[in-house]
Amino acid sequence: MNEQSTKNKTAWEYRAYEYWNNQGSPSEKAEYIKNDPMARLRYHQRYFEKIENLKIANPCGSNGRIAVPLALLGANVTIFDISEENKRYAMELAECAQVEINYNVGDFCEIDLTEYDCYFDIAYSEGGILHYFADIDCFMSKIFSILKNNGQWILSDFHPFRKINRTGSSMMSVAQTEGDYFDVRIHKGNVAYKNFFKKEEQDAFPDCSLRFFTLSEIINAVIKAGFVIKEFHEHPNFEDKKLPGEFTIIACKC
């Protein structure tokens, strides 16, 4: 495991399970998800209308908030994530929802391709994960390798415009990149849930290691890995709908 992954693992294994439970116990979240699992997929519902018995990879699947709805819709889902604390919550969530999911803890770029080469029908990455991988080409290559021929990748992430946008959740990355859209440095950053704890507790939180990419870096890495991009969509910022907040790429291993 490289230095960046080691730092991110340390950060995401500090009070993550506690945080997820503060947001709702596994039993409470399971009932919420079971009420309408398709709704949990937000912008991407139309890509998951017929997924019964399909194998779906969920890289950086965190606490299972996406894997469990997919499993409820009939898919065989495997999460890849770096945090044991995330796994603990996700497995409890799946149990409460009465579904089974697979969960692999480790660095996604070190995934065992003897087990997962050309294995999955779909890979679904969402929620803002790319900044955890300084080597974006390695990440894209692993996604390509684990998909079957004609497999589909659904990549949804924070819009790189946040590097220069000072609204809402974008402020952290703006401060780090100093408003430079083309900044290529690796930065120290907060784990996503740090600010939900009391101020007097926040100094104890380990830093993450983050790299913020431009849109062209992301798109070119997808193409370089061998994917054919079928669709590209931009989604509005949560706080200011006149500005981009997220994007989605639909790509095929054709």
C-alpha cells in the first residue's frame, strides 16, 4: 500500500463507524433504503432498471449506502474500500436489510486480478472518490480490468469546477488549491465527516491525502484505460443550482 493509501486508510478508520451510527443506526437506515431502494441511486436510476443477478463492483463503496440498494434490486454487489470501520457498518446495514453483499478491504489499485479479472458486469463509482487516487491511470486501468467485455462503468464524482468555486462543499478544495484549476499537487485534507464532530475533538482527526483533477485529466484517463465514453452529464451544485456540482460519465469496455 502506497503512502497516500496508508494515510487515507488511517483517516477513514478513525471514528467512521461512530459517525455513520450518528447519522442513523443500520436498522434505521435499512428501513429507509428498503422503502424505495431505487431512489437511493439518484441521477442514475435508469441504468439499474434490470440488474437482477448481475455482478456489480462498487469501488470505495464506504458504508454500503449504494451497495445495499443495488442488492435489494437483485444484483450481486462487491464493495472495495480501504476502511474496516466502513465495512463494519456496511455489513450490519446489509444484514438489517436482509441482503448479502461482499466487502473487500484494501487499496483498490492492489486488487487481485486473478480473482476479479473480467468479472463484473457493471462498475459503479459515486460520491466523490477520485481525489483519493493520485495515480488516476492506475485506478482507471483496474476498473477496466475487472469489467467483462461490454461491461459498463458508471462514474459519478465531484465536478472539478470546485477547485475554483467558493460555494458550499467546494470551499475545502478551493482553499487547498488556492483557486488554481490546474493545480497538480497532493494536499492534506479533512476526512469527509470531521466537521460533524465537536470542534474540540477535531484536532485529533488524521488528515487525508488528496489530489484534485481537472475534467480533462479525468476524461483522458478514462479514454487511456481503453473505455469508450457513451454519455457525459453535469449536475447542479446542491447550494447554487446555477453552478456545476457533480458529473457522470457512462463508459463501456467495448
